[in-house]
Amino acid sequence: MKIPELLTQLRGMGVEDLRQRARELDEQVFRLRLQKSMGQTEAGHKIRPLRREAARVQTVLREKGAPGVKD
């Protein structure tokens, strides 16, 4: 998905949906980092896009003025 389309989709989501998506992305990054450290998979190329999407989700949450957004 292209970045402008992703941002449009994220901006259309509610605050709770965005928080859920942020948790899912953080969990995926954690699992991939764990797999990478254990040498189970070549997960290095998958981590960066997930981290960037997580940052985009956090940015949209800040734009919406949601309380409790981590800095």
C-alpha cells in the first residue's frame, strides 16, 4: 500500500482502532527482533517497514489529540 493511501486509511480510523494497531505492530516488531536475535529467520528486512508504520500510527494519534500517546 502506498504511503498516502495508508495515511488516509489511518486518519479514517478511530482512536481505539489506532491504539490496537499500534499494539499489534509493536508486538510484530518484538517477535521479529526476537527471531532475528535467535537466528531463526531473515527478519531484518521486515522490521523497518513495521517500525515506520508504527511511527505513522503514533503520529496520527498525536494529530487526533489522543491522551496517553507515548513519546
